[in-house]
Amino acid sequence: MTLNSTLRVALLGECMLELQGRAVDPAAALGSMQLGFGGDTLNTAVYLARCAPGFEVSYATALGDDAFSAVMMQRWAEEGIALDLVRRLPGRMPGLYMIEVDEAGERRFSYWRDSAAARAYFELPSTPLEARAQEWGAFYLSGISLAILPPAARERVFELMQSLRRRGVPVIFDNNFRPRLWPDRAQARACYERAFELSTTALITAEDHQALLGLPTLAQGIEAAKQLPSGELVIKQGAEPTLVREGGALQAWQQAATQPVERVVDTTAAGDSFAAGYLARRLAGASAVEAARFGNRVAARVIQHPGALIPRTAMADLMG
């Protein structure tokens, strides 16, 4: 990837309202939840804007004309995210999810998103994202970005990925796999296969790839991930070193150490913040392994705080 301090980066996905709190009895939880917002690619957009303030970060999604949507957009703008790709849909609202976190920092999710506005982003002959495709210096999406869209919209995303790749634009696909968002694994695998083929960089959470393929062991998931066609591969293994290969299948694998954390508070957005840190350095010209090391630093900081988006003051030393 070429050094570019004024890169324009587009990210596609969904941001939802977030209820967050400790895993307790549901009746008690009603009085102890905090309202915020989050979503995998939105989290990445926020952390990317923080870590690479020289980039122009635009988020492509659809929201409603409700007060919650207006507040979300205001907060995004305060984080330095451009709103030029957001569609406002009358009568629609963002989706809602609840995160219950146990004492070890692990999460349990509940979702209310079937009629979320983001699913209708491509219900136009041309979206702002597609109409301005010539402007993007990098494009980032995830498996969740694809999962929430109807089949015809996914095809348009694949066409956009292909056109950007032909122009030499970095296309980064994060494999975030959530089985409940897909009707079956066969359809999910088919979509992921196309996304991997069209991406220049694949960010892989090993456990998600194992689950996508239905493999019995994590080691098999990692070996399968190493065979993916993307020229640049980053395989995250939890607390184990991150595996990195840039430059194609003939190049050697390298390792980027993770950062030790004394107490994990909340693993929400660990992978999303890693992606942001990785892109902040990689798109600015650092090597893939250097970028992965920084991504691990950002993720380690994030999981020491509750919620998807930690206070800016908690990561001031990591911001560009």
C-alpha cells in the first residue's frame, strides 16, 4: 500500500443503538442498562478517525428520520466522520442490540434489527457510496455488512469491490461472521468466497473462520484461512500472536505479538479497533506486521474499558 496522508476511506455497514450492562437477571437488567450506539464497521470508522486524523473517513449506511438517528449522526461528526454517504429514510429507525457482559469480560448479544434502516441502503438505483466510487482511496467492509443486505444489494457491493480493485484501490474485508444473520452456512460461505476473491486484504478472526467452515478445531480454521486468495492476509488468534502475510502466497508468514492485559473488562470492539489501528498504519505506508502490532495495541486498550467506544482520553497516546 502506498503512503497517503490525505486518503479518503469509505466504510460500509450498520450502526445500531446499544444497550450495555452486566449479565444479570433480565428483569433486573431493565434498570441497569446504558444506552449508546455501535456496530462493527462504525466502531472501526470511529477508531480509524481517531488514530489517523489525516484521513477523511466516510461512513456509508442508512438511518431513520428519528431523534436517535439525529443524535448518532451528531456524535459521528464530533468523532471526525464525514456524513456524506449516510442516507436518511423517512419512517425508519436504526436497529437495537443489547450486550450483557459477564465477570470475565465475555459478551452475550440480543438483537432487534429486522426492520433496521441500514438494510435498505441500496434501495435506490445509485447510492452515494457508488456514485462517488472514483473518490475512494480505500474501501472497508465486513461479513456483517454483507449479511444485513438483501441478495441484490450484495451483488452491487461485489461490483463496487471489483471496480475499486481494478483501479488499484485497497479493498479490505473483515470476516466478522455471525451465524444468526444468515439463513444457512452454505449461503454465507458463498458470499464470503466472493468477498475474499475481490478483496486485496482480508482481516481474519480465526474462530469466525472456523465457525464459517464448520471445522472441528481452531488449528484447522487457521490453516484454511492461510489458503485464502487475498494477497494480504491478517489472521487474529485471540491472545496468541497475529499472523501476517503480505505480497501473496509465496511470501513468508510473520508474527505480530499481542499486548498483555492484566484485566479484560469488555471484549466488545476488540476486532473492530484492531482493524482501525491496522488500517491507520498500513494505509499510511507501514509494513503489514508493523500495522498489526499497532492494531494489537489499540485493541488491548479498548478491551480494558466497557462498551464498544471508549473515551478519547483513554487512548490519547494512540491517536495520530
